[in-house]
Amino acid sequence: MALNYIWAAFFLIAAAVALCKLVFMGDVTAFTDIIQATIDCSRTGFDISIGLTGVLCLWMGIMRIGEQGGAVAVLARWLSPLLRRLFPEVPDGHPVMGNIFMNLSANMLGLDNAATPIGLKAMAGLQELNPHKETASNAMIMFMVLNTGGLTLVPVSIMAYRASLGAADPTDVFLPILLTTLTSAMVGVCITGLVQRINLLCRPVLVAVLVLAAIVGCTAWAAATLDQERMGTISNGVAGILLLGIIIAFMVAGMRKGINVYDAFIDGAKGGFQTAIGIVPYLVAILVGIGVLRASGAMDWLLDGIGWVVEACGGSRDIVGALPTAFMKPLSGSGARGMMLECMTTYGPDSIAGRLSCVFQGSTDTTFYILAVYFGSVGIRHTRNALALGLLADLASIVAAIVMCSIFFS
């Protein structure tokens, strides 16, 4: 229901801003821009869905081999003590636990092409356990919040962008991004746990936090001792080895169990094609709503107002220059990336605004996109409080990013 009102509000706000421009400024182009945005964004939504088809077919086929070969079930049993605390609705050892873990792992490694198909597979598994097929379950909402938290260990692409724009030290945003994204993910999980009345103060969760802290510490140490090029090479190499290892392990498990791995792959790949087609309407709806809001100029007005408030309170307007990236990231990943590059070009990659925009870009995920794709893929119409919880995690990320940049770069 919340998404219903917000989606309608995008159009109403865009129309109101365009009308104000017409009446007070004599600007008639806003209406034309809005209509053009609806056309362009609907085409973009379709292109994204079709572009996902091949990757969805590949990874859903691989996941079907893992399911029939028993590899996913083994992984689920190993992780059951932790994940059953976060997902109490899911039975112990259910295969969906393995899918959830693989999705989160792919996100942490920045492997978006693998994370999305595996995440859709996990959401389909959660839907099978959902007694109300058009309403999001608690487990679905927790899974979505974990994804919107956007926990990423090595933001290689952001460091590469900074290097291309002449940053003195392209890796100097690494630790702020790492700490900010960790804060966003933990705040999202804690708030969702409170809302769903989940006891997170238990041994499996605390052990997981300690393990994650150790991984973060080791990654931070590597970033401090390696240059950006070597860090990127090692990160990409580790990611490639892990992905290929997963594929080979699934195939070996399937052949040991005597299944026809080729037929299993084809069967799963067919489901990937159907999923890609199924998310088209949901993705088009979200992208069109975002597009009309941007085309109307409402985002520019909002930022100007925030800048005035910040300056009136004695703050620095440098922070305001990075805020477009923060506001756009929950709406559009490519849009936020463009705003990050624009901010670094305008203010400089080593300015407070340039660095802060990088931290914003690397520390959270596209909440509206995830909501549309993940819930749309299984036909969820009533998302309950999923959007509010995801946006709270985004807000925690924005606050943490400003604090971290103040600590590291002021």
C-alpha cells in the first residue's frame, strides 16, 4: 500500500512542479520533458528486463543443478543456526537458506550479475512458504532489507572512477564506504528485527557479527597495504575463482547424485526466462515514476531547499553537492552513478563533496529497484512495511556517510 501512494505521489509532485514552472516562469518545456521521460523510462525498464534474461537463465539453471544435486541443501544446513534466527518462518535446513546465503555473498563481493538471479531464486523459495501469496511475509521483508543494505566489501568500480578522474589516492574512500555500508546493513537488520519481534541477541547472530568484523578488518588491512590496481586485481580474481568454484561444485554434486546436469540446467534456465518477462511491468512502473520526478525538476528544487537550510544552520554547502547521489541511489543505480561522476567533476574527486558522493554511491543499494524486481517476480502486491524499512536503512547510510567523511576527511 505504501508503494501505491508513493508511486502516485511521484506523478502528482511532478505535475505540480511543472504547473508552477508554467504559471510563474512561463516554462512550458517541463510538461514535454515529463512525457518524454515516461517514454524513455518505459523503454529502459523493458531493456533492463530483457538484458537480465541471459544472466537469469544462466544462474537459475546453475541453481537448479545445485538443488537437485543436494549442494544447496548442504549449504542450508550449515547456515541454519544463523539464518533461522533472522528468518524464523523458514523451516530448519530449507534449501532457500542456501540461496539466501549465496545472494548475500555475491552482493558482498560486488557480483551484481550473479546476486540478482540468485536473489530472485531465493525470493521464489520464500514465496512457496508464504501463506498469503499477494502479501509480503516477514521473511521476504527481512531478505529485501538485507539486500537494500548493500553490504559490499570491495567497491572496485568506485575506486576505478576516482582514479580515472585524477584522485590523489583513489582508495581513500574505501574504509569510509566499508564502515558506512556495514552500519546501513546492521541498522536495517536491527530495525526489521524489532518490528518483527526477532531476538537478535543470541549466540549465532553474535558469532556472525564477530566473523563479519574479522572479514572487514582483514579487508581494511589489505586496502591499507595494497595499491588500487592490485586491490582491484585481487578482488576480481577472488570473485572469479569463487563463482567458477560454485559452478563446478554444483555440477560435481549433481553428477555424484546421478542427475542429468544438462537437463537440470535447461529446466532452471526456462524459469529464468519466465522470471525476466514477469518483472517487466513492475520495473517499468517504478522507473517511469522516478523518471517523471527527475524530469519535472522537483529533485533540483528539493536540493536547493536543503542547501538553504544547511547554510542557515551554519553548515557547509559542500555536503549539499553530494546529496543528489544520496537521494538518487534508492531510486536508480545508474542515475546515482551519473550524479556521483558529475559531483566529482564539478567539485573535484578529492573535495568533501566528491568523496562524500562516492561513499553515498558505495554504501547502499537501489531500494525501489529491488522492491520492484524481487517482489514483482513473485507477484507480491502488498509490500507492507518493506519500503519504509528499506528507506530507514538508506537514511542510516546517509547519516553514517556524512559522519565518516567528517571523521576521515575534515
